[in-house]
Amino acid sequence: MTKQLPIRWLEETDSTQNELARHISDYDNLSVVAARYQTAGRGQRGNSWVAAKGENLTFSMLLKFGQGRIPYLDSGDQFKITRAATLGVLSYLHEKGIPCKIKWPNDIYYRNRKICGMLIENVLDGRSLKHSIIGIGLNLNQKAFPAELVNPVSMSLLTGIDYDPEKEMEILYSNLTTAFSLYLAPGSDSSIYEENLYRMGEFHEYVRCSDGTTFEARIIGVNKLGQLQVQNKKGERETFAFKEISYII
């Protein structure tokens, strides 16, 4: 624990997502497991998350739903978790003087470069969410990245500052818990997420994953289910779920 916050630091683990999942009953709501090094960090689409030892923030946060915890969320409202988590990280980066955007659904970009990624895993109990494990990898101090990562950037590369991971974890924790309080509440404002979307309203090229075709469109919003809504120059609209559309950057 750090300054009485429910943050547990590990020197090394396979994955903070796995660590929380293995011991879910041992951790309270809003607990965090952070690791200085992950031997098998996981990202979206089954990818691994690569981070230099001790240089970044790699952690997972547990949300538990129910009486005395976070109010129950219907299974159809799962995207609220993505919205809250991304806006929490975004508010932290903005406070640090780093103006970023959310690349749908849950990456954080500085211009065309990725500074943060997330993996959100939800478990249902009937029609309601039982718990959610939110894995976050934030590039903090890393200066050199593997060649296969085409567009990474870190806070330190942008600001010239070397950050204390434990101190920054505490600050980010505060931003995240505030965001969960604001954006998981019934009737919370969903427009803030859309206002902060990367490429919102701009025409760019994308790939339709079903057939590999390239098309030009602009993002016009995200629906309740978290699906991306785009419009081409003819005014025709399409809606895409995760893994159905790919950005060309």
C-alpha cells in the first residue's frame, strides 16, 4: 500500500491483469496492482504490451459492482467503463501539460503517437456487471522503443522530465477514481468522450476489416454500445464494432 491508497506494487509479475484475476476475492473495490516489470503484459487484440523495466506505469485496477461498491451497471452499459477510464487518464495527462486525445475505443494518443493503451475485461453476473479489471500501460520515462512499435511516445520524451512512477501512480489513481465517480453515474454526460476523440470530425482513410478495403470517412460519434459511427463524403453512414475498422496512421 502507498500512503494508505489501495495500491500494491510488485517488482515483477506475468501480468497485472492475471494477478488481479487470480486473487479477485483478496482485493477490494478500486484496488490497484502495479508492476515494475511484466513478463507477459497483455494488450488489445491479443497483442503483448512491451514496456522497459521500471520506466513506465503498468497496472490494473479492479472495479467491483454492487451494494456498498460501484452501483450496478447493466451489461448494455459496459462502454461506460471504457469512457470513464480513458477520460481519467486524459485528465491526468492534461494536468501534466500534455494535450492528448482518445483513439477509439481506449488508446490515448499525442498527435499521431501512442502514449497509453488499455485492456478492459468485464465479468457479468446475469445481466449486470460483477467486476471489471482495467489494465493500463502508460509510457512514462521510456526513451527507446522496439522497432516494431511504429508510433510510441512517452511523457518524458514530450516534456523532458523524468517522473517518479510511485508518485505518478498516486496522482493518476486520484484522476481515475474521480472519473469513475463522474462517468459511471446514471445520466452521466457521454459527450465529453466524443469531444475528446482523436480525428473527430476530420476526413481520413480507414480499412474495413471484413474485406480489407480502404475508404475515406470522418468520425461523427460513438453510440451507447461503444460502436464507432463514421460518415463518408456522400453523407452515407456506417457503424463499426471493435476490430471491424482499422485506422491508417
